[in-house]
Amino acid sequence: MSSRTIHPIYNEEQNRDLGFGSVVATESRERLLNRDGSFNVARRGLSFRSSLSLYHWFLTIAWWKFLAIVTLVYFMANVAFAFGYVLCGPGALAGAGCGASGCGLAQAFFFSAETISTVGYGHILPVSVAANLLVTLESFVGLLGLALAASLLFARFSRPNARIIFSQSAIIAPYQGITAFEFRIANARSNQIIELAAQVLFSRLEKSDGKSVRRFYPLALERDKVTFFPLSWTIVHPIDETSPLSGLRHEDLRASDAEFLILLSGIDETFSQAVHTRSSYKADEIVWNAKFANVFNRRADNQPITIAIDRLHQVERLETHPNSDFVAAD
Amino acid sequence: MSSRTIHPIYNEEQNRDLGFGSVVATESRERLLNRDGSFNVARRGLSFRSSLSLYHWFLTIAWWKFLAIVTLVYFMANVAFAFGYVLCGPGALAGAGCGASGCGLAQAFFFSAETISTVGYGHILPVSVAANLLVTLESFVGLLGLALAASLLFARFSRPNARIIFSQSAIIAPYQGITAFEFRIANARSNQIIELAAQVLFSRLEKSDGKSVRRFYPLALERDKVTFFPLSWTIVHPIDETSPLSGLRHEDLRASDAEFLILLSGIDETFSQAVHTRSSYKADEIVWNAKFANVFNRRADNQPITIAIDRLHQVERLETHPNSDFVAAD
Amino acid sequence: MSSRTIHPIYNEEQNRDLGFGSVVATESRERLLNRDGSFNVARRGLSFRSSLSLYHWFLTIAWWKFLAIVTLVYFMANVAFAFGYVLCGPGALAGAGCGASGCGLAQAFFFSAETISTVGYGHILPVSVAANLLVTLESFVGLLGLALAASLLFARFSRPNARIIFSQSAIIAPYQGITAFEFRIANARSNQIIELAAQVLFSRLEKSDGKSVRRFYPLALERDKVTFFPLSWTIVHPIDETSPLSGLRHEDLRASDAEFLILLSGIDETFSQAVHTRSSYKADEIVWNAKFANVFNRRADNQPITIAIDRLHQVERLETHPNSDFVAAD
Amino acid sequence: MSSRTIHPIYNEEQNRDLGFGSVVATESRERLLNRDGSFNVARRGLSFRSSLSLYHWFLTIAWWKFLAIVTLVYFMANVAFAFGYVLCGPGALAGAGCGASGCGLAQAFFFSAETISTVGYGHILPVSVAANLLVTLESFVGLLGLALAASLLFARFSRPNARIIFSQSAIIAPYQGITAFEFRIANARSNQIIELAAQVLFSRLEKSDGKSVRRFYPLALERDKVTFFPLSWTIVHPIDETSPLSGLRHEDLRASDAEFLILLSGIDETFSQAVHTRSSYKADEIVWNAKFANVFNRRADNQPITIAIDRLHQVERLETHPNSDFVAAD
């Protein structure tokens, strides 16, 4: 039922813009993908209610914000209930915890905290019916609210979160008599990622009928999938005569606002769950005529081989190859 | 092991009715799919027990209903336990929280609430063995019940819930010398959806041997998948000579009870989980000879491009094309 | 990397035994699949520890067993802690809750229940250091234990559980001039199942070199997948000349210990989760020369069409077709 | 968009090293895969913060470690809060629970435990404002912390954990006139695994241009997938003339540091979740000229067939076949 089999005349090229659409792809002067994989676009005009995905928001805000919000909500709830107990009248609360002058707002606040968290020492006590009803409500709301906060806390804690490190620079390196576009990735978590697949797209502005149009080209990779990803993986696109990079120089990439889009997908083994990661390289993040430094620590006898991830970003410049098509640019 | 390879003579057409079956597809005068993707059919005759999917029901009822039910159950449980304590006899409960006349039903209710929520101030206390046993039961049931309620609350809160907005109208628009059937979608949540795929089926009643039969035709799309869905996507079916829409007019669609069925599937990136969405357009929800208004806010310098989702539904009528096959119908 | 491309000479037939293996497939006189989809096999010799999948067990036992076990564990834990407090010595516990004779085992039990559930009224109190330490332990263990029980309760409650009803009998029915093997299914839950796919295998004992060997044949289906499953689905295998059922009679099926294995897989839309269901029909569960009763309630005007699931199993016998290959057998 | 269709000249052989990379594959003298499926490699140089996947760590450490850590954290938190209450001054806490000399550190510790677990008997009480504020904080932190611990406990308990047992030895057995490389697996859990697929790779060091290079060869299997996995599965690679094992002897395998890598993937039916398992066999874990002992218990009448999993590892030596290419080696 796919359009390809039914209607083969529409070409596949436009499918390569990945969904950015021609307006964003062509007119944006920002990079399409940020280094962390997020987009340089924004949606406006959603009503507050329709865009409300509180759960997503609680899951993705920074930890300090999350903890601050939860603590603040807890504090404000106690303040609100404290006022509620005060409004129940002077004799609503009583007990050894209150001084000679009766239970004031401070005592009501502490009583509320003991109630909402279900500690309930009993040195301050609800006396009037109204106070007792408020206690019934507060202990119910408190348990559900704290359980919700705890569940959010755990959801943040347990969210599958592959953190794949991309080398700061991509390189144009000598490769089997020609050159290749290469970058390196490593798994920065202790969990295992398996069945990791890579797609690399080369995107640049081209003139078409006098208009500037962004085109996307998939780059053929030396290998596009690894079954295991225990250490690091150098992803290699050989620049042979069929490559869209063939004959291009650093200035060409910069002039055409070129961007290399990287899409990775794999399976987090701990949770048997799919993970998706993205990144991109712009022209100025590519080092020409270089090679990656070795990341392997040669083993002592009877020791497993290790890699030094802090060397992942290290690039070693090569002497300019005299009859290369490429010139080291910066 | 598919029937296609083993037994190629059964045609694929009937697979296109999507599972509605010929009775529903042909005899129903309702739309097959509602705008929100639900079905216009119902199952009867299930015994209460066999249809009991309480969890599904708790997950999908409205929030106010959910909260009302949970609160009511909590209240009724306390009432029941309160009667239980009263039934234990006059001396079952005692304490400073009870007046001179002993602990009545109201005190028993407040004591129950303090027990079920595990607050336990201690100003009302179980004295008799029966009351103590009831307390043991209530605190156990209370903790499990409130934990279940809290888990349901969190499950509702965290349920992956892509909300894709469909443009109120589809349009028949000029497209590269011919016309096209088009509609627009946008992601109304702040989460990212990736690998979004679309299927569009055109369905109408046709005469076959004097009988009215509903037929389903897949429509070839300009593109049927986007890798990213950061903003909006205009889904386009070009009406060329191979299209089942070729030569049809608004009256034809209406007369044949035509319906365009839309099926979307993608991956919610926050939870790495598949999402499925459906909708449909009937003949009167299609605007002929129109185009969609621009949704992009042209960027100020150094600002990302944004889209205004409130303009998603805006359709601009075009002047009737003199030699068009189509006539603007309403 | 599949064996098919590398080594095409091994035939695919043995892949059709589904993994039962030749010993079970041939020697077992039980049906291979029970009606509820479970297997007629058992594993022995696993050490208790290695087979220990407590979670799986807690998830799949009957509700009354689960609740009985949780309640019993809670009760026994309180008994154990009660003895612990008694062992701390006569002055370990004290308080208004204990009578003049001090705190006995009953009081220790009630105190334990108030502590493990964190109610903590304070009418019985730990006095000695040992009792206080035991309280610290019990409240910690109690909270974790009750949270674990509550999580299990919720996991049971929320477990995706497609319940697809299979018609009690399959039928051999007239179909487009020939006959067909047919059975019906319906969704007994209120949740939606989409992308439902069916596989049907015909299995029987055959003589091969004088030995009895069980063979498996896939049956070509009129359609093997539905996109939606809103109501019921009649799954149809037309018995044409290529069918392995061609020319067989009821006695043949019974004599060869025939069994029709049904495998369904789909997606539960509420949870976006895959569901798998199985069942089987033996020769005596097939009604020959029959058709299924209509399950649709013809609509009143402006009412959606409904199905009556209690009629799913209804089969209507047809008069024996004079020149049929088949004879109604029972 | 795969590199194969676009750029077919890069050969697929290097994709068979599974992602170990040439340095590890060639230089490591350890086995690539341990028997339990883990890797013999390590990553160094990750900063503590960037490698921090606490959740993964809590999920995979041993049970005794997990419980020890949770208990220790609970204990230390109480010690810290106890010092906090002491630091609030001599009159911060009071109550019947404290002796004539006032509330000391021990009482503060017990009070903290009653507060953090929300028991709250009320025999020790916060008096000063500072102590009350600390109580408010502790009950809040305590509930969230204990909920987090309980969630971790449940996540460990409920983690899908297929435990597939591999036979201790693989064998080289007679098979249909030739020989075959075989090993056996069984499901050691009571849950069902379906759609189980197997890949077997043969890996050895080879001389290439005078250098030692590790090569990987997929082995064609008699069957590479089972729909059900109710009992055991003997996975068979027939050693015909196209097999990379053809003509090899035990000494050859040992000399070339050969390793058989096993990759299994399937679906855990209880949770509808993908599971992945790995193992490997080295030359010395292969028994030549042997067959596996029968694991089936022949049924008594009307009893289902069972397997004895403790016989899974039993291998029966055969007399050396006089004109075999193979010699039993140890």
C-alpha cells in the first residue's frame, strides 16, 4: 500500500529533507540540527491547554528545577492548608504542641505538614468538625500528591537515556587511496546499546532556476550497522567518485551552508527499548587531512582491552598531501 | 507463510476495507471514522465480567470522572469502616478526640480517615480487640488502595498521548499543473514525534450487480513518511490520471458517501513508544479550489523560524480556474 | 545473515513445526495448543532457584491466590514482629493501650500492625532501646514491603491483556462455489486492537517410511491482516485444489489427529503494545456444512451498527449438499 | 537509504565483526563474549558525572548489595537527621519517650526513624520552631526517598529477565551422513518466549599479508527461528562442503583461537517485550563425535510430555567413526 509500488513516478529526493519542509530547510540560517540533536524551530499559537503535556515537561526539565518545583508545591500546599485550619476558627486545633495562646498559623503549618505526610504525632490535633474534615481531605490529597511526585521522581530517574558522545570534530582523512568523511562515537553510559544503525545525510544549498534550494544527499557508509557497541565506532563515508562530496573543498562546504546530519537508532539492552539519537556537523566542525588519535589502551597481559573515552575527540593533523584534491583549510 | 506467496489468486482489494467488514462498510450511514479517530460501531452482548477492562476504563475516562470516582470510593470506604467501628460496640473506640458522650459515628469516620491514610494522631484510639483487628485490616487495605489509586493517577498522567491536530478541512488545490487532495497536520504537544508515516484511503459506495458496495482505494502520496515532524506537514495526494479521484466532482463524492480515511503512525521520542492516530474527512469537509494559508513566521535575523499553529486551519479560496475539471461546490 | 540466502538447500518445512520439536509433535496424544493458547508440555528438573521467576508467578496466579498470599504475608510479618517485641522483654512496650498486666502478645501484634503500616497512634509505645531499634527496622521493611505489594497489585491490574474470543467451533462452509474452513473471533475487551494479523497452520500425523510423523501446513487465508478490529472477524481459508484440506473428510481429520493451530498478533492501542494470542481447533470442534449466524444488529436509523457477541458462537447447519465432497459428520 | 543499494561495492564482510572493531577482535586474547553474554572490554576516561547511570547500576548490582545500600542510606539519613535535631538545641525535642535527662542522640535517632517513615507515635515530639521545620523537611524527604527506594526494588523485581540456559558444551555430531555443529538451549523461567531467532557466527584468527586478522563467518542453520519455545531447542549447523568449518579439526580451532558467537532474540510473552541473549563457545567447550542425551520423559498415558532440564548438558560420546574427518580430541 506504499506510494512507491502504486505510483512510482514521484521521485524520492524530497523524502530526504526528513520533514523539515522547504521553508525551514532553505530559509533558515541556523543549523537544522543542534549538536545535541534538538531542532532549531518552534511552534507558536498553541493554546496553553492544548499544548499541555505536563508529564513531558516534568520529565525533561533540569533536576534542580524539578526539585525546586516539587518542594515549592509541597510548601505552598502546607501554607494553604495552614490558612484553612486558621479559618476554621480559634478552637479548631488544640494540643500540647500549641502554646498558652492557642494554635497559631505556625502551629497550623506544622500540623499541616504532619498531616499531609501522614506522620501524625498527635501533639496538635483537630478538634472541630471542620478541622477534622479538612484533615480527611488533606491526608487524602497529600498521599496522592506525594505519590505522584514520587512517581515523577522515579520516571525521571529511570528514563532510558542513551548518551552517545560524538567526536567534537568530523575529519576528512586518507582512506584506502582516496579520502573519507569520518566521525567517532562512544557510549557514555554503562548500559549496553545493541543493533546500532547510522544514517548520514549531506545537506547544502544549491542554486536551482536562480533560487537557493536546500538539497539532501544520503552518504554511503563503509558500514551502517553494528550488532554490538561495546566501545567506540568510527563511522566512515568513503569519498569516491560517486560521493556527493567528491571534489568539494572546505570553502565549498562553507559557501553552500553545508551540514552533515547524523541519525542513530539502537536498542538499550537494559530496558529492551529503542533509543534514537541525532547530531550534526557544520563545515567549520570538520578538520581536513587528519586522522583520529588511537583510543585503545594496549593491554597488559591478561587484561581486557580498554578505550580511553577522553581521547575520543583527539584529532591528529597530517602533513598536507601534495597531490590531494583537498587543502587543509583552517 | 503469508497467503500472498502461497496462494496469489485472492485479490488484495478486500484487504483495503481495513477490517470494518462488508456489513458495516456498506450499510452504515455514519462516517466510518470519527474526526477523533474513534469508530462508529459498538459491541453488545458481552457479559459484564468478560468485558471488564477496568484499567482501560480508568485510563480513558475524563479527569473529572476519575477524580470523582476515586474521591467517592475513599469517602465510602471511610463510611463503611466507620460503621464497622460503631458495630464493634460502644467501648471500641476511646480517646480525647471523643466528647463526654463517647465516640459516635462522626468520630468513627474521622478515626477511619486517620487510619486509612495512616496519619494516626492517636486522639481517638482502638480499645477493644475487634476494633484493633479492624484497624489492622483498614491500614493494610488503605495503603494498598491508596497506592492503587496513586498508580492509576500516575498512569493517566504519564500515558503517551500524541495529539496531532488535523486541519479542519482538506482541500483540492492546484498542484504542478494538475490538482491535489491535501490536508495539514501539526504536533500539538511539546514532545517530538519521529518516523511519522501516513496512509490515506479513499472510500465510497459503488454499484456492483445492482447492490451498493463500499470500496476502498489507497491514495498515492507525494511523500508518505517523514523522519522528523518538528512543525507541520502538508500531506498531498496528486490527482493525476491514475488517481481514483480523477474526474470526480464534489457532488460525486457526496452522492457516493465518500470518506477519506487517514492513518498515521510514528514514534514518540520522549518514551520511545509507538503512537497511532486516525482521522477522516467527508465530502463536506473538503474545500475545493483553495490553498492553505502560510503558517511560517518569517524569521527576524538570528531567530529560529516558527510556525503559528492557530493558522493551521486557515484556507484561502482561489478564483475558480476556468478550465479546471473541478467546480467550487459550496 | 539468514540461512536462506546463504544455504538455500535446507527446506522450510521443518520450520513449520513452530518449535514443538518432533518428539512432542509426533508422540503427544494431547492437543498441541489448548483452547486458551497454553502448551501441553512441562519442564522438569529446574532447580528452585533457577526457575524462580517470582514476578511472573505473582502476575499470572489467580486474583484470590494473589490477595490471599499478600494478606497472609502481611499477617505473618506482624506475628513475627509481635514475637520480636515480646522477646525484647516485659518492659519493651508500654502505654495506655496495654492493660494493667502490661503489653502482651496481642498488644504487640496490634502495635506491630500500627507500625508496619506507619499509622502509629502512640497508645502503645516502644520503650527499650531494643524495641526502638525493632521499630526502626519494622517501619522501614513495612514501607518497602507494602510498596512492593502495591506495585504488584498495580502490575496485575494494568497488565495488557487482550482477550480475543474464538468461536467455539470452526466450520466447513460453502464459499464461492467451493468450500472454506472458517472461524470467527471478536474482541472481548473495550480497548482497541489494531494491525491484527492471523496465521493458521494445519497439522496432522502422516505415515513416512512406516513411521508416524506430524506435519504442519500453513493455510492460505482470504485475508491475513486487518488494520482495525472494531467488531468481529471471520477468518477464511478457501479449500481449493491447492489446499492441504482438499478432499479430506471429517473421519480423515480425526484419524490423523489433525489440529488447526491459530496464531494472532496485533497492537493494543491503549498501551501501544504488542499482543499475542493463540488457540486451536481439533477435528471434533469443526462443524461441517454450516454457516455462522449473523452477529450484526441491523441498525435503527441514526444508530451505529452493533454486533451481538453472544451470537459469535452460533452456527447454522445447512442441508447436506448433494454433490459435495464432504459429509456432515456428527 | 541504506548503503547497500546506493553503493554496492563495499563488501559485507566487515559487518560481520559485530562492532568489536579490528583492534579488539584481533589483539584480544580473551574470548570476545563471556558465557553469560557480557563483553571482555572496558571503557575508561569517562568523567564520573557523564558515566553516571545510577538507575542502570541499581538495576544490575547483586541483590545483597542493593539491599545493603538502601539500608545503609536509610540508616545514615536517620543519623544525619538525629544530629540535626541535637543541633537544634536541648529543648528542641521533648516527650514521654525521653528520660529525665531530656532527649539525647539515641532518642533523636528513634524520633527521626519514626518521622522519616511517617509512623509518628508522638512519644517524642518537636517543640522548637527549628525542630518543627526539620520535621517538615524530613517527612517530605523521607516519603520521596522511600518511594524511590521502593520503586527501584520493584523495578529490579519486575525487570524482564529471560534466562536461557545454554548447554555447557557444544558438540560435533553425526548428521544425515555428514556432521553438524550443535548446541542446546532451554528456557529456565516459567514465562513463555516466542518468536525466538538464533544467529551463530564462527570467528577465528587468519593470516592475511603476514598479519593476524580475526574473521567472522555466519553459520547456516538447519532452522534459525522457532515460533514457540516451550521446551528445548537444539540449534544445528550442518557441516557440508559450503561450511566454513568444513575439514577443520579440534587442533585447527584451538590454534586459530576460534570462537562460536551465539545471538538469540525473542519476545517475552508475559510482558510483550523483546529479549536479547548471547553466549559463546570456545574450542575447548566443544565435544567431538558425540550426541546430546535425550531430555524427553516418555509420557505415561494421558500425561503431557515433559523435559528434564538437568539433562540438558548431558553429552554422550560416540565411538570414533573410522573414516571420519574428525578426531575426538580430548
